[in-house]
Amino acid sequence: MTVYARIQKVVKTLKVSIVLSTMLITGGCWDEVNLQDVTYISAIGVDYVDEHFVVYAQMISFGVIAKQEGAPPPGSPIWVGKHEGDTNLAAIFNLMDSSQYKLSLNHLKSVVIHERAFSEIEQIIDSLNRLSSTRFNSLVFGTKTDINDLFTMDMLFNKTPLTTPLYAPHIENNQNSYVVPMTLQSLVREALEPAMTVKLPSLSLLPDDWENNKKRLNFLTINGAFLFNEKKPEGFVTREKSKGLIWTSEGFKRSLVPIRVDARRASVVIDTAKSKVKVKWENNKPQFVLKTNLTGHLIEASSDFSDQELKSHVEQVVKAQMEDTYLKGLAMNADLYDLEHELYRHHNKAWKRLVQEEWKPSPNDLTIEVECRIKKESELRSKTELQLRT
């Protein structure tokens, strides 16, 4: 072996030794974080008062999240923090400074924005996006209610808050559909779509329906939707006055239609609802046909109803709801069925011309057609349950 080859072998051995020594010295979890030193924020609320951002943080005890044997730990499982700042992130960091533990947003699940902060909604979403710990799949809501009251809501049977509409709105939507739950991602996507009316679910308290030991319980509910167009707020519609949105929602799961004809009453559960918009042209102006197909089944009736009667009455009720919702939207300068967006998508050249002409949908521009199919037979049409058992 030549001298040069020996030198190369020695150098190679030294390099390997240095690498191994470095690994031994630097080995270990230097960035290890103890769970007991970290508090995870599960929901953030943002308000805007006196030109200051006010941030609320809700934290949930791990004791009510993980399954445990025995009774739940005493006291409330919810902690709420509050701080303000000149910007949204400043308020969040001020809140972190006031905490006894390290606050983490790695498990942020929901964001609630108060109506007063809608003027700053772009800045709020942008600031959250700049935090590497947050995700765009977090749910987002608007509210008119004090955020502290929302974040200290009651839970049935002391269950985990993660089953409330703040974290699991799909539970309520699956039982009785309304607008589809929205994430930060879908909010940004729809807000950037031209001619699209964003329907942000509104979170509120339901103070009068439930009680425990004669104490009124404040449960969360979706009570309506805030409307945005071109990133600007356009108003609010209550759930009661915007029932037409139920039948056009892509997230429809189930809804009930009550029927009353003189002294006769019945209830039909709608299992599926699919809507589609078609455009016709008259004198270079669009005429829209919104067709909704429903399938449902009878679940109760006070007297005999034929299939045709049920079908006809369901169609009348749903059509009236959809027409009323459309007109309520127009009164607020809001296109609740996104008719203009249909033009943007499928008749773009005509849409650009109509925009220059400052065209907007009018009451006479929409025809609503509803068709219902009753898919299950029921003895309730001819006999009540009591009659069947006597």
C-alpha cells in the first residue's frame, strides 16, 4: 500500500470517528416538550371594540376529552382567556404572555368572529394564516352573541364540549339541515369567487329550551347566516326567515316538512334534496329556473292522506319557503341562490356584459320548481297507532 493510500485511509477513519462522536454528544431530544407544560387552545374568538382587537381563547380539560372510568373531575372543564391588542396577532401574543403555561395553537379547531369585527375579517384570516401552527381546516363562525358567553356554554350530561356545534356542527346539521358548516379554507375560497354570496353560519345561544334542576341551560345552536359578497358584509338572515337555503345546500342531510290542511295534520321527513339552476335567455336577459327534487317519507299523520296529497302539499310548502328566502335576500341586495355566479361560471361572456350594465337579479328573474317523491308507505295514512292497538 502506498503512502498516499495510507493517508487516505487514516483521514477516512478520522472522519468516521468525528461523525460518531458528534452523534453521541448531540444525541437526545433537546426540543422535547412536556405535555404538562403546554395548554392547547381549542377555539379562538375575535371581537373588535374601540378600534382594538379583543381575542378570546377557549381551552378544554383533557379529563373530559379522553375516556375515563368513574365520575368526571369537579368544576368546569372549560377555561376562557381574554386579551386585547392593536392587531389580532398582538392580542394573541398578549394573551400568551398572561398565561401560566405555554399556549399552543396546534390543535385549534374553531374560530368565532363577532359581527363587530367583520370590517377587519381579511386581516383576521391573514393573521391566523401567518401562524405556522394553525390550519385552514378549522371551522369558522360568525356571531352576534358575546363570545365569552358562547365559550362558557353548558353541555348535556357533562359531556365533552367537542360534541357541541362549536366543534361538531355536523351533528346538528345531520339531524336538521341548514347551511353547510364552513372551514377557513372554504370561507377564503368562496370569498374569492366572483359573484358568490358567502353564507357564514351564525353561532348563538339557545337559552330557553333545556334546563337541569330548574336551572336554564345555555346550549349552542346555529341560528342563521351572515352574508358576504366580494369580502364585504351584506347583512344577516335568521334561520326562520331563510328556510329556502335548506333545500339548496350541498350539505343537506335531513329535514322535516309539517303539513296542515284544515284539521288534518301530518309530518314528512325529507331524506334527499338536490337543486340545479338552468338559465334561459329572453331579449339578452337571463331567466333562471331553480329546480329542486326531493324524496321523503311520512312519519306521522292525524288522518288519511294519499300519496298525491302529501306530494302536493310538500311541494307547496317548500316552494313557498324558497320563494320567500329569495325575496328576503333581494331586499338585502343579496343573491342567496348565487344566480349571478351561475352566469359567471357557465355564461361568462354574457356575465361580463351584464356587469357593465349593472344588472342584478330581480324578483321576476327566477322561477322555482319543486318535485317531491314519497318513497315509503305507512299505515299512519289510514289508522293511528292507538287505533292499530285497540
